[in-house]
Amino acid sequence: MRDKILRITNIITWAVFVLFIGYMCLTYIFGPKSDYSENEKRYLASTPKLNVDNVLSGEFAEDAEDYAADHIPGRTFLVGLNANVEKILGLQNTKEIIVGKSGRLYERPSVWDQENAEKNISALNDFAAYTGKNVDLMLVPSAGYIMQEDMPAFSDEYKDGEFINKLEGMLNENVHMVDITETFLNSSDKEDLYYETDHHWTSKGAHLAASIYTRTAEEAEYEIEKISGFYGTTYSRSALWQHESEDVELWKCGKLFTVENADAEGINEGLFYYNRLDDIDKYTVFLDGNHSLVTIHNEEAEGKILIIRDSFANCLGGFIAENFKETVLVDLRYFRDDVASLAKDGDFDKILVIYNAGNFIEDLNVVKMEPEEDETDFPEDEVIEEISETLEDETSQTFITSYETVDYETGEKVTKEMAVYLPAGYTQNEKYNVMILMHTSGSDEQFWLGLGIQDIMDKLISEGTIEKTIVFMPDGYINDEKRTHRGDDTIYIQMSGELRNDIVPFIKENYSVYEEREHYAFVGASFGAYMTVNSALCTNLDLFSNFGYIGGGTIEQEKLESNWYACSTQDLPINMLYIGEGDRDDRQPAELSYIYLMAGCDKFNEDNLIFSLMEGYAHEPAEWILGVEQALQLFWPQN
């Protein structure tokens, strides 16, 4: 009898096990798949590509493992369960995120890096000496350091205060440390100075720091708007999904601000970008998140301040802007110009460098404050024979040239400028590929020069990654009035005509380039991406065989149909359509729909329609630069 019961028990156990495995397999195969994890704030692995090369290289196995891990049924629950088990066992303290006694989520303590700290301080000291101005340095202590009493037993020690003192001892006399640490430590409500689910300070914390540095309104004088439902980056990285959301506070002082963003179109009325509250990361409501250069205007104040910063200044900048007519914020992760020259020549009354303390030690971009050596500008519009003589066996050059066109609306003759990059060793005895590179909305022919296109091209060519290529960067607008109308179709019609009648003929007449369309590419970012499809792909397919569409986003149905028509009806092959998008770019879903449509055209296959999802990138210069690099390697890889 007992053996019979045992057999029945075994049968039931095996049946449950088989049913469970079967359910998991069926759900895995046929269940709905998500491309994005809102909790983790990242895109999940895409379906691995099966081909002989991927199998032999082992890439398919790795991709399949990542895909299986990301799409297992109940994944969100299982990831959260694992994190909670680790928390109970005390293992969470060994991870990136530490759970405080109160349940707050903290980043692990930063580690001192002597070599990088010395490099960054040296760059800052040289920057101050070059500008001839006094520079203020504000280092923000971490939430873990300020809330040390909330740390669980056996957690690593936070040494922010010690690090800040070390850095201060390395500063030259014309760099002044703004001490906010003691005030934060002694604050009676320091638990309100940082978010519970994010590493940034709250508006209250930013206001306190600003009041130490400059005059601000009293807290009671602000109208405070609370936005609920905020989950920050420490929440996403912890996988402790049971943690409650918190509020983002928008402090309004009553002054009229306008904000200009060098990486985006138009002017924002007010400090806050309310459209970003629909995003997964609500912290981008402050100054639209991270950008290369942001300018805040306040007509009720006087003076100018330059702030060189990390993301902690997104919230801080608005408070400091209360006292300055113009507040210019530069993020060295994305700013490609010479910030030392900007500081020296910009007539700034004050200069503030503000970083999280640990980030200042670790960041590899702080060294960009080091003043650049003076370079001799290349003469404008020289005769090509003279150019070839000066460039052989020397360095690459960038310069501004001009070409003649007409305004296709008015018939008026117009002279327009175009930036040019010539690779090192340019000579009339060789033939070169041609890339026409279009800027973002509101910019001009010098946009890509400011983003460092010369360094990008030099690196790709000198390392043997791509074939030698000349880059032409025209102004996408016929006049400044058009520069303010990004949705005006006449802009695309104008450029379409210029490409066919003026720009390409000018290039072929004056430069040693190939004749065949296989050696021509049109690449654009943001607004420039729209120009890729509307001015090049749709109307000039006989001139170009390579196209780069970076961070473009939504395309109207009528234009989608015209793209389809251009591809499907013309008897011309397309070498490459590269589409690049950051996984944090809010235009990404719309861009995917464009990819799916174009993939249905019989001119495309997996070899010449390439979509690159760039992990960690938003709608920003870093996304556009990486897109150009990737596109070039697909157009003309060096054999």
C-alpha cells in the first residue's frame, strides 16, 4: 500500500513538473514579447540572428543566451524575487545598490582613483589659468555619505568628505572650493535632500546648494508643484520592485525663464519640460535631461555665468539662473568644442564647475577642460590644386567653402557656405568617397565641426577602419527665416534641388572624387535624418547609394508612402540604409515603424537595411556621433 502511494506521489510530482516545463516552453515560444523593461529602464535583447558566421564565431550562442534570459516568462517577478532573496541574506550590500535601514536605495561608495583625480585636477587648474578668471568648484557628496546613519551593518564606508578634502588640497589658488558638505551633514531634514530611489538630489537639496553659492529665494517663496510616480535609477538597478514611488517637486520662483538647447529645436518657455513627464525617466523634466550646451535666459537679472557640469546641475541650474541674465551649462560628455576658449572669450562674470564628488574622480571627460593648442585655420575656398599640394603627407583639414544656388521659391540667386573635411594626404591623384552630412534643426554648416567630425574621421581613416572619404557639410537652410520652420516641406524641396543642381556638381568639378553613386552617401541626424529621406532617398536616388538616418523619429504617412515609392519603383540598387537610434531616445518607437515599412521593399534585405539600437543613448550628440561612425563602417569598410 505504501509503495502504491509512493508511486502515485511520484507520478503526480513528475506530471506537475512536466506541465510546468511545458507551460514555460509554450509561453516562451508563443507568449507576447516586450522590447523594453520599464522597471529596469533598458531595452531587452532582440532575437538572435542565425547564420553560419554567427554560429561559428559563437556570437549566436551568446545572443541566444541573452535573449532567453531577457524573455523568460515571469522574468520581472523572478528578477525581483532574486533581489529580495539577496536582500534577506545580506548579499545586497555587495551589489551596485545598497539598501539602507530605512529602505532607501543608495549607490555603492565611490573608490579613489589617484591617477584620474590628478589628471582632472590638472585640467581644471590649467583651465582656470588659461581663462585668467577665478573658477568655483562645487563637489556634491553622495546620499550615502550624508545619510551614513542609515547604512546597514558591514556595508562599505563612504569617504566623500576625505576625497573632497584631497581634491581641494590639489587646487591652484585661482580655483575656489565651494563647501556644501558640512551644511548637508548638519541639515535637520537631510533625508529630504536626496531621492529615495535615485542618486540625484531633490529640488530641496539643489536649492540648499544654490543658496550656499548665490542668493536664492526662500523656500516659502516658491510655488511647489508635486509630480507623483517617480522611480529613479537606483530603483531600476536594485530590482526591488516593491519600493513605493516618490514625488518630483518643481519649484517655481515666479520669474520668466526661457531655455535654449543646442541639441534640440525651438525655445522652451520656463525651466521645466513638461512633455518629459510622460517619459519613463521623469528627472528629464529638468532642462530636458543631459545636453551638450543649454542656455537659460532671465531678463529680470544681470550678468552671465558658465556652469561646467554633470547631471546634478539639471536641477541646480534653474535656481542659480534666478540671479543671472544668462546661464550657460556645458556637459563635457557631449560638448565637442573647446570649453576653455568658450570660458575665456564668453564674457562670463562667474564660472562654476559642479560634479558629484565620485563622478569628478572617475569621469574621463573632465580632462576636456584642458585648453586646446592653437591651430592655424585653413584658408577658405582655396584653389584645389593648391590644396592638394599642402595636404600631401600632412594632417587633415577642415575649412569653409561656398557654392552658388537659387532660392527655388523666389528664383533669387544665393551664395551658400559649406564646411569641408579633407583627409590627410589628400591629392588629385586619388579618388575619394563622398559623404554629405546634414546638421540638426536650427544649426548650420559648422554644426558637425563643433562636434569634432575631424577627429572622428581622422581616427576611422588612420586606423584603417574605413576608406578615405571627404565630408561635405552644407547649411540645410536657404535663409535664417527658414531656420525657424523645421516642418516646412519647402526646406526639403530646396535641398533636393541644391543636391542635384549645385552641391554634387560642385563637388565633382572641384574635388578628386568618384563619379559612381556607390561612392556617395547622405547622412543626417534628427532634422537632418528627415532630409536624408525627403531630399536624398526620395528624390535623388540616382545620386546616392548610401543613406544614414540617425535619431529621426516619426515620418508622416504621406512621406512614408513616397519613401516606399522611391525605393520600389526606381531600378537602382541601394548599397546601404543605416538607421541608428539610442534606446533612451523617445523617437525610437516611431523609427521602428519606419524600419518595418522599408523592410517590405524588395530593394532591402538583412545586408543593406541595418538598424542599430545604441544602448544608453538618448536624443543627443553622443547618439549622432556614434551613428555617423557606425554608418561609415557599413558604407565603405577598409578591406
